[in-house]
Amino acid sequence: MDKIRLMEKYEDFSNALERLSEVLERDENDSIVVDACIQRFEFTYELSWKLLKAFLSYSGISDEINTPRQVFKSAYSFGLLEDGKVWIEMIEDRNLTSHTYDQKIAKMIFEKIKEKYYPAFFKLREKLSEELKYESWFRSKNTQ
């Protein structure tokens, strides 16, 4: 994984997170908003674990991790994620959104997105932003 591809993945994740933020600002009593939020959550989730996988590979931590669960566990161990349980719960809810549709489950997941998952994604973006800035600074200092 090269730095340019890693930064592209970071930008894709950041853009998806912004799109998720937009829908969270809308009226949650509108079922279309709930559906849109869940769809944007799914995109953001997929991009988050693939970004983490790329970051871990780029950092030399592991190329052998291939599932979201493995990625989240490694990222948690490396200190990229604050609450590993939230990310494991996210896997379960992501699977629910893919395989069933029930209005009660959708509303429950919408609330979790708002209360738990969006803040976790936001913290991840901040953490990776810091890591990538530090890494760029460190490499520039060591090449002078």
C-alpha cells in the first residue's frame, strides 16, 4: 500500500462520513431519512474497515488481516480505536442491515448510528488524520 492510495482511501472515508453527517441533521421521523442514514452508514462502515486495513498494512503492522473483525481488533490493539466493543457491535448491526429489513430494527440501528457509530467514525477520522500528519512530518524530517 502506497501513501497516495492510503490518502485516497482516507478521503473516500471522510467524504462518506460527511454524507452520513448530512443525513443525521434531517428529520428522523421521515422514514426516507432513516433509510438514507442506514445506507450511508453501510458505505461509511465499508470504507472505514478498508481504510483501517490499508493503514495497518502501510504501517507494517499486518498484511494478513482480511475481515472487518480482524481489522477492528488489530486497530484497537494498535490504539486507533477507542472502544473495540462499539466496532464489534457495528459489525453485527451492519450484517442486520444487509440481510433483513424491519422498521423497528431500522429505527434501532438509526439510533445507534446517531449515538454510537457516527461518533466512533468521527474519532477514527481524527485519529487517522493525526497519524497521517505525524507520519508525513516524521518522514520529511528523516529525509532532510
